[in-house]
Amino acid sequence: MSNAAYDRLKVRFARIATLGEASAMLHWDAAAVMPPGGGEARGEQLATLAGLGHELLTAPEVAEDLAAAAAEGAWDEANLDLMRRAHLRATALPTALVEASARANSACEKIWREAKAAADFARIRPALETVVRLQRETAQALAGATGLTPYDALMDSYQRGVTAADVEPVFAAYEAFLADALPRAEAIQAARPAPILPEGPFPTAQQRALCQELSAAIGLDYTHARLDESLHPFCGGTPTDVRITTFYSEAGFEKSLLGVLHETGHALYERGLPTAYARQPVGEAAGMAAHESQSLIMEMQACRSDAFLSFLGPKLHATFGGGAAPYAPANLARLWRRVSRGFIRVDADELTYPAHVILRFRLERALIGGELSVADLPGAWNEALHRLLGITPPDDAQGCLQDIHWHDGAFGYFPSYTLGAMAAAQLMRAARAATPGLDAALAQGDTGPLLTWLRTHVHGQGARLGFQDLLRAATGKPLDPADFTTHLTERYLTA
Amino acid sequence: MSNAAYDRLKVRFARIATLGEASAMLHWDAAAVMPPGGGEARGEQLATLAGLGHELLTAPEVAEDLAAAAAEGAWDEANLDLMRRAHLRATALPTALVEASARANSACEKIWREAKAAADFARIRPALETVVRLQRETAQALAGATGLTPYDALMDSYQRGVTAADVEPVFAAYEAFLADALPRAEAIQAARPAPILPEGPFPTAQQRALCQELSAAIGLDYTHARLDESLHPFCGGTPTDVRITTFYSEAGFEKSLLGVLHETGHALYERGLPTAYARQPVGEAAGMAAHESQSLIMEMQACRSDAFLSFLGPKLHATFGGGAAPYAPANLARLWRRVSRGFIRVDADELTYPAHVILRFRLERALIGGELSVADLPGAWNEALHRLLGITPPDDAQGCLQDIHWHDGAFGYFPSYTLGAMAAAQLMRAARAATPGLDAALAQGDTGPLLTWLRTHVHGQGARLGFQDLLRAATGKPLDPADFTTHLTERYLTA
């Protein structure tokens, strides 16, 4: 049975979520439209909203209500569990630690921009040591409250329901797969004709219209969404007012278009969350790995499929004109499925991307566990990259300084990228099995059948299930990396 | 001396103001960029922020701190007074009355849109009666707390430091002035050559660039501002991130351009508020009449002056091309200083605009005082307009249904428009007297000398002084409508 305490908690958590919505809109504004002079005040606004949200979550009456609350039915029971979890995590950390971390992260992130530009690890080392020390304390405090290991407690901040013990063997198996697959994929690629590059320039206005049209075509309702521009593309906003961004270069349309399809996948997840639990913990997305599975199932699984490329090629040719050859579906496939060993994660292809994540997962786990010191990070990075991809970065800017995450205090996030990619393959396989016309529809540019399946099995589930349980309910098994390697084998290892 | 209680209050009021900043940005977003589907969630976000702000303002410890607080120096004393005033007004109204009013205003405003479209006063009458009844109760509650009369207590919500007793004789004198001036101005206008209309179309992109360039030229720093589009132009945002909007029609540039100059006046006020008291009550603008004085001093006093038109004409011609005759400064003066008796306030010229405000001031005062019933409003309106301008609206859509204000519960606001116009003339006269090169600069498109004077005498004063005291400090006298009628006489009654 539900009771008054649970009802009070629902009102309180809705209020907290509404503050979060306001923050999400202000974050979008800061990235997409804010004049530079607004930054200082914006920081104050976001800090005030975050502070009020924290006060609402940690007020003394919350503990009393949580002790007295009862909920009935799978959804409300899960909701109450998630309330307990949020309260536990918020109260586990001493205010002094939260504030010290926020200051250290902010200071480190500023220095990182200079250190990266100068490829000078020594410049960031002291600030990063402080960040890591405070992250270790945070991990230990969260571990004490949750019963997880320290690193798992951090990972749990981004994706509930999956542990390092789940991830480790999956990543080890991928490393073995890659050692065999990468040279074979390179050989197959080398034997094929070189892809023909579409000839630009590609006017921004045309790219913008195309991105908006295609994201609408694959399911984004623009009465509840916007597409804008920002330096780093993202999906923000709220479920009924979702804001995606991209970045246009007139030299090429590949990055903006595929980026928009990626962000549209995130946006469709937000749009499909269960409205009956809007603004409740159980009505949110299931986590960052689950979120990445939805961006990648659109970008990598659906929109780079042979079926969809056969629809997309003629549309691109009609949009940009010029010769037809670059827009032939087979040429687009060669262009957008190139494999190459590179230093930079965000530029990596589908096959080698996990290597970058495996490297980071192992190093951040060792940093949090105390087995690796910050001083030894550059050497450990270069050694690990050499072992995984056989290449060595020429400097730390292309090595351990390339990502913002650690320098902004985000430890435990990286696995989400590859867990998402693997889950996307697993979900796509299940969706295909359950939906016979799925690829025929994709060949018409119609993601409707796929989206219908995702609405039921992923989006509409909200945060009711953790990562492994969500996959179990949707596909009949927990994370199974074989679906991902099967997908990669079909795409990259078939001559 | 300052003390701990006052310091605590400053922290609290800064937090309240920061929530207000967040709301201001969300209001801008809703008007300028939000997709329609975001409206419902936006309402929740704004209500939550308003509710939290109200809780912070009315928390029990505020009364204790206000009782114990001491402040030293004119600025902090005024700040503490304004804190007391805000708390007094917030606690004077029972929560039930505030909520009933919010609901009644929202319901009436929705019906008003239909009633106006149908020119059907009967449709809105019951909802408006509810709004008026609740506004009377509100006025009485505020009067009881503040010692003002009920109508003054409402007017005080929008502009502190001026009463109906101040306004009444000023408006009566203007009525007498207008009865003589209007037919004379019409006769002079009829004797002049008809203005030549610039030939369009005027591409939106050109208008936008021109509006941005001119608003920057008259002082708006776009590292702290944006210019966007919305159905109803406004100035919003925050002092370091001010957002102005306009509405473009390719058929003409007059409305968008003069509208942007008007909103730029508002924006410059916000930009010039005293940063040492940012987010404190004394660091805000002095009120709506003061704000309107700053938009009108830019739009009406500076930018429609002969000097500025001599700069603007060639610039407009260079922008839009075509024949030179429409852009001759004398022709622009004839175009932008046309006098005509019309039914619609927002379309009214500088000379007849006050008649529309005088009418509303008298009627809303009678509605709040109980001397006029809602049922008698249409008749009273038509009678008053006929007495003031000699014309009778063909229907209520062009009569008492034209403005949103009353139907949204805003009583006591209307006088601000004309108090602002009068104050603008008075301030301009004082600025000219103190600044010999002011008009020579305007002839170069340079509002710098005017802005310097306004920064010192108006913007930089924040909310330290009420309306009459602000004018006294800046011009040596309280509101003196003779400066406005002198300005009008020079502009409209000199053949």
C-alpha cells in the first residue's frame, strides 16, 4: 500500500526534479545561446538551484518519511527504492568533501585546458592529484554507505546495476577479439576501393535543414524539441522540451549529420520516458550506459546500416548535388565505416573505440584503488595504448590529457560508452528478431518499427531496472558482448 | 553599523534574487525559443522557482533577522528598508488569496483571448469580476500592511514612491493641455507635406543586422546581451545577460527598429545598475515608471530627435537602398511623429498616448475603489475615450478588451507608461542642461554623453530612491509635467 509518507516524498522529489529541469534549460542556454558575459551569473544560478535541490533531498523530514513510506506495485516500489538510494548517496558525503571536490574539479578543469594546449602534463599534475585524492575519499564514503566497492560506487553514480566485476571479463574478451579482428579488418579495407569523398563546400543552412529533416524523420517531434549549435554537441533539456545541438563545418557534413542522428537517439529516449512517472526517480532514464545505447542504436546500428544508407544516399545527393558516386550507398558505407588506429577517443571508429575505453577503465580503476599514482599516469597510458592498438601518442595532449573527464572529477563514467555500444548491438539484435520488417522499413528511412520496440522495452521502462536487468528484460539475457562482436564481424570482417 | 542579522539577510536576498534570475532566463526562453510542447513543463518550473523564492522570503527567521538587523550608510539603510518592504508585502497576503488570484488571473487571461477575438465582453465578464474582487481584497490587505490607500498599495507593487494623489492633478492638467494641443497639432500636420513611405520589402536579415548595429551604437554591449525575436517585444534576462526581443515584418522596418531602440533603453538601465549591490533589493531598478523613462528617453527623446535623425537617415538609406527622399531626416520626422486619434493604446503616438493611460488610470481606480462595476466598464470606457479624444470604439475589442493587463490581474500598472514618458522628458531636459555637447553627439549617432549622465543619475542609483525622490535628486524637482508638455509643444506645435 501507498501511504502519506510516500505521497509527501513524491511531491518532494517532483520539486527536486523540477529544479533539475530548470538547471537543464540553463545549461542548454549557456552552451547554445548565452553571451559570454553571462557566464559568471549563470554559475551562481546553477549553484543556487543545485544547493536548493540538495537541501530538499537531505532535509531531516526526508529520512523520517523514507522510514515510514510504503509503496505498492513494481513501479512504486522501484521509485521508493530509488528515492532511498538518492537520499543515501546525498547524505553519505560530508558537505566539506562535496565543496572541496567541486572547487578542486573546477580549478583542475581550468588548468587542464592550458596543459592540454601546451601538451604539458607536469602543469596539471598537482591539481589532478588533488582531484584524485578527493575522488578516492568520495568513493570510500559512497562505498561505506552503499556496500559497493569504492570504484563500483563511483560507476554507480553514472549507471546503476553494473559492476567492475561484470565489466572486466567483457573488456578482456574484447581485447582478445580486437587483437585478431583489427589487422583482418584493415586488410579487408585495404583490398577495397578507396572511398570517394563528397565534394564541398556544404552550406551550413543546407546541413541544418537536412539534420532537422532527418532527425524528424527518425522520430523526433519538433513541437517538443529544438536543434541548435554548440561547440560540443549534446542532448539536454527535459522530456517534453528536449534540446539537441551540433556543430557545422562547411568543409564536410559527416560529423554534423551523424552527430545529430546520435543526439536524436538520446532525445528519443528522453521523449519516450514513462509520463505516468514524470519527475519521479523511476521515470528518469536508466543511466548513462543505457542512454549511450540509445544514441548508438540510432547512429551506429540503424543509420549506418546498409538498409538505411540505401535510403540516405539519394537524399544526400539531392541535397548537396554534384556527382552521384560519393553518395552511392556502398561508398557511404566505406566512408562511414573506416577503421583506423588513432590516438584520440572521440575520433575513433566503432571497432577501435572500445580499446580507448578499456584503457581508461583500467587506469581510472587503478587510480581510485591507489595502485596507480598520478605521476605514473602518462607512462601507463602510453604502454596500455601500445598494447591495445600498437601505437604510441607523440605527446600527452594526444595521450592522457585528451579527455576532460578525469580533470573535471568524473571517474567511473568511461565504461558507459562501451557498455552502451555493446547494449546497442544486443538490443538491435533482439529488436530485429521480434520485428520482421525492421530492415525493410529502414531501407525506406523509416525507424518506426525499431522505435516502437525501443519505446516498449527501453524508453518506457524508465529507471525501473538497473543496466543488467534492463537488458535481461528486453533481450532475455544480461550483457552479452557476443552480439556486439557478431555485429562487428558482419560489418568489418566480411570481405 | 552592519550586523550578523543584516549579513544573513543579504545572503538570503541574494539567493532569492538568483532564483529570480533563473526565472527571468526561463521566461525569455519561453517567449523567444521554446518549442510549443515545452509550455506545460515550463509553467511547473516557474511556479516551483516562485514558490521557493516565496518560502525563502517568508521563512520565520526572516522576521527575526529583520527585527535584529542594523545597517549603516544610505545604501545599506535603503537596502534594509527594501528588505522590510518586500517581507511586509509578501506576508501581508494570505496564501489562499495569492493562490486564488493566480488561478483567477490565469483563467481570465485565457478567456480574454477568445473574448477579444470575438469582441464579446459578456464572455469575459464573470471571470473579470472574480479577478477584480480578488484584486480588491489584495489591495485592502496590502493597504492594511503598508498604510497606503488600497489603489496606491497596488500601484506601489509596480512603482514605489508615487501615489494617486501625485498622479491625479498631473493627469488632469494633461487632459486640459491635450484638449487644446491635439487639434492644433493636427492642423499643423495637415498643412505639411505628406510623409513619403520608404519602399519595401525590407529583408529580415538586413533589419536584424541594422537593429543589432544601432542598439550596439547607442550603448548595448553584446558580450552581455542578445537580440532575438518574439511575438511581443520585451526586455528580459539579467543585468549581465540582458535579452531584448523584437518582431520583424518585411513590409516595414519602423516598428522593429524603434522597438529595438525602446528595448535597448530598458536594457541599458539593467546594464547600468550598481554592481556593488547586485542581487540586493537596492541594486534593482527603481520601478516600472523609472524603467519606462529609460526606454522612452532612448526611443522618443534621443532617437527621434532632429539631431539623431540627421545621423540615422543616411544610414537607413545605405542599408535599404532605393530613393533618398523617404530617408531625408525631415521626412523621417514627419513619418515617426505622426499624430492621430486612434482606439488602440499600443499604436498611439507620443501626444495621444497619455489619453489612453489617463482613461485606464481613472477606470481601474474606480474598479478597485468599488465606484465602478465590471458590468459598467464598456460604457464607461467608451464615454471616457470620447471625452479625451472625441472618438468612440466600434466594438469592445478596440475598447475595453484591447489590453491584457486587467485580465491578468495587473491593476496599478498603467500609470507607469505616462509617468515614464513625463520623467523621460524631465530627465532629458536636465541631461541637456548639464551636458552642452549632448545634441551634437546625437547628430553623430553618439548617445555617449546622454548615457554617461543617465549612468550617474538614474541607472547607478538602483532602487535607492522612490520615483519622486529619484527625479528630485536627478533634476532638482519632483515630477514636473511641464517638461513633457514643453517637449511636445516644441515637437508638435511649432509650425
